[in-house]
Amino acid sequence: MLRVKTEIDGKIEILDMIVIDAHSHLGIDEDGTAMQNPLAPGQGTFDFWGKIENMIRSDWNEGKMLQSYNTRINSIPTKLSFEFIQLPLFSKITKALKNSTLQSNYSGLADRFQYQNLIDQGVVFPFQDVFRKKKPAAIFRASNINVARHVSQFPVSLRLNGYIRCVPWEGQKALDEVDFWMNQTANIRGIKLHPRSDGWLDSVSSSQVIEVVKKAAFYNLPVIFDTRGKQTIMDLAELIKKTRDNLRRQSPELIPQFKAIIAHAAAGNVNDEDVYAAIAQPNTYMDMSLCQGKTVEQFFLTFRLWCERNQIAQKTGRTWSEFCLYASDYPYFQELHAKSLIQNLIDPIFFENGGNLQDLRNILGLNQLKLFPEYGKFIKFPPTVPISLMVESSQKSAPNASKDPNLGFNTQDIMCQSIAKLIEENQINIKKVVFQFEETWKSYKNEAILYTSPKKNPENIIPLLLMNIQDDNLGLITTIPDQFDWNPLGSKFYDASTNKIFRKIISRSNTSNNAVHAKDLLSHIYT
């Protein structure tokens, strides 16, 4: 996470921002480029993220970048300071695994990831894989299986989200491929389409492509399109317009769920108003991969001014920064390029040119997070065995912590420790994490839904909600009733229907201030 400390007229505020890399790959491309294991030492996605962070830290230490400075944000004199902190949910679980008396395959994760704090999550999709045609169901079925297998297994599942890939000219097979994955329990949260590699550059806005994009909208999935050059961007703009018109006629309820991402759109297109108009359509986003150096600064400034001049916020309901996604395109581009983009975002010139902290939050991760399907409509939870735990802090007993290692922890510590114990005892896998905010998108308080599955029955999904009830003193771990309408901005207890559900959840709750006890109670639903 990027932690930003602001000081205005002596008042200090801490803002923690989730950072997501919106564009990376997994597999073996036919051009020889490969990234087969996100956990691979030195070459895996996670170590790549660590290298970006290390470069920025080195620049701070050597005075090449400012870690703290005075600027003006929205005309208000503001002092900004930056640091990197590991996502608390991730760090607490890995720390608990490290401190356990049991030696598991995961006990070294905390040390392994101690210098990977800046980038919390990423999106990953198949290359033009050498093995992509090995399954008859669809051209990319084998590649999609490869991605799904990695992103749905702890610890990768906490940090990477998978997009499947399909080829529209396969017709019904392409549509069936989307249906197939949406009926699996894998951590699949979007679709990648590649008109150049798959040979449909001359038919980008064809009916076959429109049908795939409509299928994605049905499942509330974002679709990212690879581009090379302006013409493909313009063709995609036409596709997006045609799809929107088609949906308006046939399925208007799906228009809010239609989300198209134009990859690499900024690179080489600074001050190109045709490209700006293509990006700034309704339902459209762009990732910033391939854009680097001073061109990043120029793009942000000129795109912002163009959006303001053309009243894009009034026309679309989105400000200029709500169209932009931070992205690396790893492993095609290395840490220098990914670092350059972040450097421009936290440089004084970004704020001097009219950017603000909400723009920073949007671009670094919030825009991508909102594109994931869980944030756009109500989640349907599978029926599960009802169990809930009210977790009390043991910090009041901290003086006795030397006698009992389970004492002296706040509720978040205990909740994460109990999950860690289930992992190290090989009872559960975490397939996916969905972050929950608190009232506004600005406030993330380490709440989440963990999509867990028993190791003995991996297709059985058990969603666990980890929630704060009273700061660090009282928390809740609960399975989620299938009639529960989850809100990514937290549950409002004064709402009548929500209050009724939580009264029922709390009335059946056990109470624990001990991770071992909490784990024992939770383990019943996994046996």
C-alpha cells in the first residue's frame, strides 16, 4: 500500500491507498517471453514488484526523488510524505504463519515478502501461449486453466486476479468459454482480448466481438483489449460505441456492467485528441502501460485539461483520473518503466499540474478494483454451514502475554491468526479476497471477504466475512447467509434488512479471544 501523510495547517491525516498492477502475463509466449511462476525468486511477478519498490526507496535515500515536500492541492498549501506499508490482511496472515510452532510450506512467506509492500495486487492473463491449443474446448482453454490454477491457490490468490482469454472468431466456443469459467470456483475476474495476436485486426467491431463483450457484461466482467498503434484504438472506440448501442436496444440493464479497457492507450498518443475522445467514452478505461518518463507527466496534464475543456465529467459522471489504470505489462516491460509511472504520480509536478489525492488513489488501484465484478452488482453467495465468531481483543490481558502467547493481540491479529492456523494445518485454501471499505472508498480498514474452500472438497466455496465491529476491540468472522446483499462500502446496521440479518448472525455467535480456540470453532465447517 502507498501510505500518504498529509499535513494542512498543522492537522495530520494518514491515507492508505491500495495499489494494483492492471496488466501482466502468465505462461510461455510463442515469442519466447515467459513468466511461469509468480513466486519464482528473482523473476516472478512478486519479486518484480519488489524491485520497483526498491528502486523508489533507493532514489529517496539518494535524494533523486523527494519522499516529503510542500505543495498545493486544490489550491490549499499541503505537506505530503510517502511510505510503503504491506497490506495488513496479507502481512498479519504471513506473520502468523512465520511465528507458528508448526513448520509449514508457508512459514517463510513473511521473510520472502518483507520488501514487497507497495503493490498489493495485480491482474494476470495468458500470453499467446505455446500450449494454448492443447484443449479442444477452446483455443485458450489450456492457458486459462494455467492462470486459474495459479491465482486460485494461496498465497498467490491474495495478490493476483485472473483474466481468461478467448478468441471471438471461434463464435459459440468463445461464448461457451466465458460461461464455463463463470461457473467454476476459480479466481477469474475479467477477460483479455488480443486482436493483433489472434488475427482479427480487420474485424475489431464485428458482431462476433460484440457478442463476446456482451457476454462479459452479462457477468459484470471487465474486458481488456491489447493495442498497437492509433488505428486499433480508434477501431476499439467504434466497437465500444456499437456495443453500447446494441445493449441499449437489446439489454439496457447491462449497460452499467459493460466495461472496456484499452491497453497501452497513452503510449505515443500524448496530445492526440482523437485518442483522448476514444478513451473518454462512457464504459471505457485505459491502462497506462508502456507510457514512461516525461510523457507520463505530459499525458496526465494534457488529458486532464482536455477532459475539463470538453466537460467529460458532466457527460460521463467520471473525472479525468477515473479513466486511467496503473499497469506494468510485465514481463514485456521491466521495473524501470513501472517505477517511472509511479514516480510521476508521487512527484510534486503531478500536484502542481492540478492532480489531487483522489486522482492518485484512482489511478494507482481504486479504478481497477471497482472494475472487478464483485463491486458492480450484488454478489450471490452459495449456501454454507452457518457459523460466526465474535472475536474480542486480548490486549487487556497483555501483561500476561509472556505466559500465554495467545494474549496481547487485537481482534484483527486474532482473526488473521485463526485463518493462518487453518492454512498451516492444511484444512483450507483461500481462493480469492474481496476488500470491503468503510462507508467511503477512501477508508480501507482491513475488512474483506475471503473465498475459502476445504482442502478435502476444493469446489465447495465458503465465503468468510472478516469485519470490525468496534475498532480493534471487537470483530466478527462469519459465513455469509445466501440472502445477504453485500455492500463494498460496509454494512449499515441501521438499515432494517441488514440489521435483521446481523442480529441473527450475532445471536448465534460464539465468542473467542484466542486464535487457537477461534480456529477450532471455524474448523467444523471444513471437515
